[in-house]
Amino acid sequence: MTATKSVEACIDVLRNIRSGDLFQQLFTDVERITGNAVQMPRVVGRQWHRANVPSETPLEHYRRNLFFPFIDACIMQLEVRFGPTTIMATQLCSLKAAWCCDRAFDLLTDGIKLYE
């Protein structure tokens, strides 16, 4: 399945972005474009409605409170939507009359076991 390989490649790219220095490049580009130094928002000891991860610099603050959660949410959504259960269920599409002649019956066994 080429679609699942593309999704796995996308997840790998997102994991590499998360572990790399891309955010630092983006942050310096924002400062350069705006001409202003990015400042941290006011952080109080007890916050309920937004993230309050401890950080000492604006770069750390926005990386920990915005960038990491966004990348993690994207990875999680891709894994949930295109996980092993979904792949097994889509293998049942081989039951369509147009595809029956082109597919082996062995592809159906995992999907059938899923719904037993």
C-alpha cells in the first residue's frame, strides 16, 4: 500500500522536525521579519486555561508550549487515523467486485479476524 508508506514517511518527517533545530530557525526568522524580539507572555503560578510549562527564554517557552504540542498532535492524529486497525479494515475493500480478481484472498484474513 503506497498510501500507508506515505503516511509512515510523513510521521517520520514530523518526528525528525520535532527532534531537530527547525523551530530555532523559524523563531529567528520571525524575529528577523518582524524586527522585534519575541517576548514571553506573562506567566503566573497557577494557570488553568493554557499551558504553563516552565521556561526561561521565549524560544523555550514557545517551543514547549506551542511547537511540541502541535507536532505531537499531528503525529497522534496520523497514527490514529492510519494505524494498524484501519489498515486491516481497509483490506476488506478487496471484497469489491472490481478488485476481487486482482487481489489475493490472504489479504482479507486479518480484516476478517478483526470483525469476528
